[in-house]
Amino acid sequence: MAKKQPDSCGLGPAFQVIGGKWKALILWLIHTEPRRFGELKRLVPDISEKMLIQQLREMEADGLVHRKMFHEVPPRVEYSATALGVSLDDALIPLAEWGKTYGDVIAARRQAAE
Amino acid sequence: MAKKQPDSCGLGPAFQVIGGKWKALILWLIHTEPRRFGELKRLVPDISEKMLIQQLREMEADGLVHRKMFHEVPPRVEYSATALGVSLDDALIPLAEWGKTYGDVIAARRQAAE
DNA sequence: CTCAATACTTACGATCAGGTTAGTACCTTA
DNA sequence: TAAGGTACTAACCTGATCGTAAGTATTGAG
């Protein structure tokens, strides 16, 4: 679970639910279409299975993600974003835009400072 | 320094510069008017001096914050947001709005799950 | 009768963000 | 002469976060 965040201006709760290394990326991947567990694993090759489930479970507990299991012969589970999850994803768009615009500047600056 | 973030959709760089427990709050406090070190300390009473300087230095290195020192008798330093810092702050507004809107829902949900 | 595929679960260890406490140098005021 | 305000700096420690590697249950294919 994410760290305690001080709160003024409402960013605290937001960072609590979306903070960490993987959650934003996972939410992004499921925010339009449902994805299976193994599908997500393939889409995010650097994540371990443990982390993937852990993050999905936490997001499910926070109401951002819906989990639907099919009782089939090879087990099958689909994860999708809830309305709350989609709203959060929308709120992240400007930040993503900022990153796309200034990411290179930041990277270069860090490179130079190394 | 923030954790390595995987990047697609541009959120990686953004989280790198604004991630962590204090940076967003600090940026918020200086994004309109310059603030002195001690002023920030008073405004964020729970932060330790070490963390405050550390975060300010990192944000300065990332070009979000400008540091101006006055060579005066009691030393004096003012921190202010650069144009880049202000643009990042703007990009955070929708996320802050989301937090203000759904923060209570999340908190209640976590309370219930405890 | 073993093997592969699915979606997990568990145990352990490493790493890193964050916190605590103390100390620095400068000058002013009492 | 001692205390206090300013803006730091440094050493050390804890605990959350993240990663690695292995094991689980089910069933169908070969």
C-alpha cells in the first residue's frame, strides 16, 4: 500500500491510490478494454507476477478496477477499469501530456547532472 | 530521488519529478509566491529539515524550482516555482480535483476494508 | 503419466525513501 | 558571555516497497 501522504489540495488521496511503480501503467492498459492477467503480464514484461497481482488487488480494493472471473477449464480472469478508475485515468491525462512534453528536458538535465 | 518508472503514455517522467511524499505539496506552496526555507518549514510542520532541503534540491536540479539567496545578516533564501514548475503544477490540478471529489469515498472504502 | 497452460501464492532478501538526532557557521540581542 | 535565529549538513536507522524464485490447483494434450 502506498505511503502516508500529507493532504492539502487533494493530491494526497490521489497519490495514495495511483502511487507506486506500476499502478498508473496498469490502469492505462485496462482503461478502455478488459485485459486478462496473462495479457497484462505480456504487455508489461518487466513486472513480476507477484507485483502485478498485488497492484491489481489493491486497485480492486480501492474500487478502481473490476475483476471478473470465468469458471472455465483453463482459468480465466479479466480486469477492467470501473467508472472511478476511468475518471482517475482522465485526471491523469494532463500529467501524461506534461511528461510527454517535458520528459526529454528532464532526462537531459538529469543526464548532465549525473 | 524517485523510483525508476516504466514509461508509456508519458507518466513515467512526470512521476519521477513529482513523486514522493512531499514534492507536490511543496510545489503547490511556492507556485504563486516565493517562500523562505523557514516559512516552508512552518507551513509543512511534519516535514523534517533534511527532507525539505532534499526535496527542494532535487526539484531545483530538475528545473522546477528556483533558489535565490540573499547575502544578508541572518541568511535568507527564497524558493519559487520556475515556468516549468508552474506548468507541472497546472498539470496536477485535475488530479487534485479528483482527489477532492473522491478522496472521501476512497478513505471510507479503506476504512471498511481495514 | 508426464507436461503445459492458466492464475495465482508464499517465503525470503534487497533496496530505497523517509525519519531522527545532532552538529555547523554566521551574526544579533540581552 | 550565552542564547537564539537562520539555513543548512551529516551519520545513522527503520520500514515500506520491490524483486526473485519457487510452489499450488486444475485439466487437457500427447
